Amino acid sequence: MEYLSQLLTLSGIVLLACISPGPDFVAVTSNALNDRRSGMFVGLGIACAVVVWATLAILGFGLLIKELFWLYEAIRLVGAAYLIYLGTRMLMASFRTSNGEPRVDDAPRIGTLQAWRQGFMVGITNPKTATFFATLFVTVLPVGAPTWVYVSVVALVGLITAGWLGLLAAFFSEGGVRSVYARVSRIVDAVMGAALIGLGIRLASSR
């Protein structure tokens, strides 16, 4: 088909962007280690946010946000604060003990709606996603492409993101992985919490 090569190229770039470690990876894996459902719904929330950004980029908002400095900065700072908030909570939880041992088996599970909301917030408060898609679409998609191409692009972006994050959640919630985590949970939680805080600080300081 005429637009198949562009869609394949775009899909490959989106997949590489998903695989690249970042807040999405930490948010999904940290939840999946305690509860597969939570990890899955965090990933689904992130995928929904990515679909929103991709749709807005197609509508021209991605390029607009690059010009509206105050809006970009507002979203960026909110996103940074949220990552630091999540990281601080995880870091503090890593020091909680029960009878002198890390609380692993009785670690609190978050509900599906809360997990989805957490993932959506992680995804929607990253304005770099909007500018990434805006640049990608302008570069890869031909001018004047039919509507079905844009619909297909948004669908592919959502499916690729949800698929990759779903695989991460499934892997990190496997019994073998969780049994290893149970022995080093305090260290893992502390590292992941610190990683989220670091990513938040990086986002806050980036331009």
C-alpha cells in the first residue's frame, strides 16, 4: 500500500521510544512487582495518555505547545513534581518494616482505577511526548495523507505502547521475578524511588 512504509517506519520509531528506559518503565515495573493487575493498568493509563498526545500532535497541538512556552513549562513542572512525589513515596515505603523485615507480601495494592490514573498522570504530564510526536509526524507522514492514515497512526501508537508496557508488567509480575524481588525488595524499591526522583529532577531542569 502507498502509506505502508511510512506506517512501518513510524511503528519502529515508536517501539524504540517505548523500549527506552524512563518514567513509564519505572512506573509499570514497580507496580507489577507487587501486583500484576496494577502494573497492567498503570501501563494502560500511560498508553491512553500517549494516545491523547498523539491525537493532539496530529491536530497541530504538538507544534503549538512548542511555541507556547508558559504552557510547556507548566506541564513540565507538574510532571516533574508528580514523578518526585511518586519517587518519594516509594523511597519512604522502602524503609517501612514489619517485625524487622521488609513489607513485601502485605504491601498495599492500589485499585485498578488508581493504577490507571497514576499511569495516565505519568504520561500526560510529559510535554516532551507531544513535541516528539509532532516532530515525528511532520518528518514521517506525507502531507495531505487521508484520514484513515492518521487514525491508523494513533491506533498503532496506542497498541504499541500498551503492548510493550503490558509485556513489562507480565514479566515483572512473574513468580520467579517476584521471588527474587521479595529477597531484595527494600533495595529495589529504594533504587526505583530514587530513579523516579532523579527523572523528576531531570524533567524539571530540562528545557
